[in-house]
Amino acid sequence: MAKVDDYGVWAPPQVPGALQQPVGAGPVSTIPVQTGGVSTSPAAGGAGPAGTLSVGGTNPDYMSIIKNSPAYLAWLAGSNAQKGNLATNRTAAIRALVLQYGGLPPGFTDAFGDLRPEDMDAATHNQFSTTQQIEKAYQDGVNSMRRQLAARGGLQSGELGYGQGVQDYSHGLNTYNAGNSFLAALNQAISGYTGGVADINAGEAGVISSETGNAATLYPKIAPTSASLVPDSVSKYGFAVYDDGAGGLWKVGPNGPEQFTPPSAAAGGSLAPAAAAAAGGVYAPGPVALPVPPPVTDRTGTYVPVAGGRKYE
């Protein structure tokens, strides 16, 4: 804190980051950088900022531009609608096949998720389905064979085993053929869907090709220009600044070159130490205002302590 001795000499308080000097030694001429400041000395090995920097220029993302063009978006909307219709037809065909068959044959996989629980319930309870008709025909055949043997008294003969084998074979063959017919119809439905989608997607190349020229005309590539290092920019701003010769100033940002606007003179032309350090430059602070001591009253009157004496009010 401030102290007043018998001679009215005031010793100013310590100010972090400011150079302290004895009272009466005159104004402070320099203020050292606070801890963590960056020196203007070249990097190890004598390397300094590059003398030139490639700035400006454009390298458009033509694919992104094309896919956001009105022509492409119109094609995309139309193609999505067509694909939706194909998917609807595929789903309806598969559900109809399952209902007609009476369930799912071995080897079937619902790759598109078209079947709902209610579809399966309706199929298994369809008494007129293919599988139900096969089972009915099998039971009718077995019963008819047994009645014929019983009429001749042949149920205990070897003819029963033979007749049962004939019925079992016919049942297996009918089940096998029905499953193959189901899978063939299923593949036809899926092939119609996938083939239609492939045909629609094939049209994308033509749209992109026709829009490539338009995109190149509207958004041409522009080569970057070479900006020159501004002398003393490191000491003035804390980092290298480059002039592109067309009134633009540039600096190296975290993602590459970016435009730079110098701080206003009213701000003292200084940059924050952290910003200067991150840019590899030096902290150039503006004026530092020392606190004004309060008036002191003693037997001689009211005065303000100043360096080397008193200033009476």
C-alpha cells in the first residue's frame, strides 16, 4: 500500500506487469512483457516468418454445388418418388405371396422388413392357402388309402406301409414345389424393385454431367495470390501480417490464411499476450495507468504525494 514519510515522499504500490523504479527517478520508459510473453527473436535456428503467403483464391466443391442445384434437386425429388412407388409395389407383392402360401417357406429372409405381425397371423390362419391345401390333400389321401385297405381287410398287411409311403412322398413333393414357386415369385418381386432402383440411379450421372459446366461457369476456380510480409508487423501486432497488394491484410489463422483488421489507434495498438504468444509474436502493450494516490492531510495541510515531494491542493 502507499506510504507517506516525514518528507512526504510516496512509494507507489507494486503493479503486476509494470517495471518498478525508485521514486524520483523519472517516468518509466519501458514496460516488460508479463510472464508468458513471446520474444521477437527468430525461432531456433534463426528462422523467422515467411516472406510471402499464398492468400485468397477459391477451389469450389463442385459436387456439393451440383447436388444443391435446382436441376439436381428436381431429379432427386422425382427419383425418390419413383423409388417409393417401387418399394410399395414390392411390399404388396411379398405380403400377397405370404398370404397365398400360408406362411414362410424354409430359406426365406425378410431383407426389407416388409412383413408385419398381422401379415403373418393372416397367412397362418388362411384355410385356403397353398400349405393348408397340401395338408388337407395329404390327410384325405391317407384316410382314403386306409378305408380301401380296411374294406379288403388289408390294414394288417404290408400294403399299409406301402400306401403310407406313397402318401408321404406326394406330400413332400407338393411342399417342395410350393416352396420353390414361392421363392421364384419372391425373387421376381425383389428383382423388379432392385432393377428399377438401379435404372433410376443410373440417371444421376447424366444430371451431374449436364450441371458440371454450369457450376464451373458460376463458380470458377481462382488461383491464390502471393502476399508480402509487412515490415515490423511482428513487433507491432505480435504476429506476421501480409499485404496482398490490393488493400487487404492477412495473417495465418488456425485453419490457414485469414483476413486481418488492425486494432484501432484508440485501443493503444496492443494485442493480448495470449493472442500474441499463440501467433508466435510479441506482446506490444499500450500505456499502463498507475493508480493515483489519495490526498493526505497532516499538520502542514492537504496534499497529494508525488515522486520527490508533495503537491498541495
